[in-house]
Amino acid sequence: MRSQVNQFRARAVSLSRVFKDLFKARLVAMLPAAWFYRWLFADGEGGVNGAGQMVLADLRDFCHASDATIFDTDPLVMARREGRREVFVRIKNFLNLDEDAVQQLMELDDGE
């Protein structure tokens, strides 16, 4: 009896994963990438939610977004910094943050 219940449960989980994957694939195809960034980071009031603030603060530092310049005498280092900065700017643009929210994000201490 118990093994039948476990088999039934395993089959139900398997089917639910198939339907979930189908739904995700269709949903992803219909929605722009910006929607997913806003879903992850936005608080619904034009700002960034708490978890999003921590993630963006970490990315801000990693991507050199708050540095005055990304210049380095080594062109490979400078190219890497520019690529990272471009990713941060892309996320910031997807979130459609106003200047005050961006300034607050740039001043946020990420706890390190």
C-alpha cells in the first residue's frame, strides 16, 4: 500500500514538473526580460525591495558602478570592469528607478 502511494506521489510530482516547465517556457516567451527583473527586485512602489537592495549593493561594488572611473593601465582589466558595469546599468535600466532611488542605492551600505 505504502509503495503504491509513493509511486502515485512520484508520478504526480513528475507531471507537475512537466506542466510547470511548459507554463514557464510559454510565459518566458511572452514577457520581456525587464518584467522578470522588476518581479525580482521591485517593491511595487517605484523602489527596490529589501533583498533586492542587498543584491544590488553587492553587484554595485562587484561591477564598479560606484567608482568614479573604471580606468586601469591594463586594457584587459579595464575591459572586464566595463563589462561588469554594463551589466549593472542594464539591471538599473530594467528597474526604471528614479534618480532618488538610484542615489539611495549607490549610498547603501551592503554590510561589508
